[in-house]
Amino acid sequence: MDLVRPFSLSAALLLVLSPPARAADPAPSQGPSPSAQEAALAFERLRGLVGEWQGETPSGEKVAVTYRLASGGSVVMEDLFPGTPHEMVTMYHLDGDALVLTHYCAMGNQPRMRLAEATPKDLRFEFTGGTNLRPEKDGHIHSALLRFLDPTHLQAEWTVYRDGKPVGANRYTIARATAAAK
């Protein structure tokens, strides 16, 4: 049974058409960042995702995601499309007073983001730099939005940039399949 498929042909083309390049410099911060307390609470919400999740994109493509704790519980590891050629890993952790992520993308680059906004429902991350990409030219994930619909449902939107502007987004909704022991 095929539970996992790539997002779409356009996402696959981004993979092929985006050669690795030099590391990117951090982008300037825009607006006030969430407080240290908000970042810590957001990280705890991410820790609560530990387990297996399944769902689909708006076009009906299947999505599997595994969340687990790593490094003594100081990192939440998100494994999207585990065990497939399109597998991508995102590592979330606190860095001082900030919640940050590094997304190890199937496009061959590693964008870094910082929590820009935390609401009771949403966590929004914005690009701060990355490796193997030139943000003003190369295709890369530039922002992420995690929307907590309820304790067992999550929506995610990963915005893709190319030539310094948004060109699309990868969206999916997932439901908790199993919870893992912490």
C-alpha cells in the first residue's frame, strides 16, 4: 500500500531545478520576536506532537509525518515522507530565548527559520538564512506555518521562494495516528 507520495510534479521540478549553491547570510529580523516564555511554550506544543501522523495534501496526495524527541528531549525531529526519496527532516529547538528550526530539504538545501509569531492556534516561522542556497535566486522553503486545529489535527504550510519571491506553497493536513512515549 502506497501511503506516501511526493507533493506534486511542480515540487519535484523544484528539486531538479535547484542546484546547491553557497551558504546564505541571515535575513534581517522583521518586527518583534515572541518572548522567551512564548518560545518555550511553543516548543512544548511541538513536543506534544510526538508520534505518527498521516494525512493528505489538498490534491489528495498522501502524507506521513513522524515526530520524535532527540538529544535528551532538547530537539523535536519532524520526519516528513519517512523512508522515501522525498524524505525531509526538520529539527526544532530553543536557541537562547528563540525557537528555531532547520529544514533539511529534498531540494538539497537547509533553510533556517525563527519563530516569528505564536498564537493559541498558530506557529509562524520566518527565514533567517541557510546553507546550499542563495535566497535571492535559488528555490527554497522560506516560511512555515503550523496550525493546531485540535489535539489530533495539524495543518502545515511551507512557502517556497525562488528569485526572491514566493512561487507556491506545500500544504497538508495531518491527523494523529499514534502517540509515542516521551
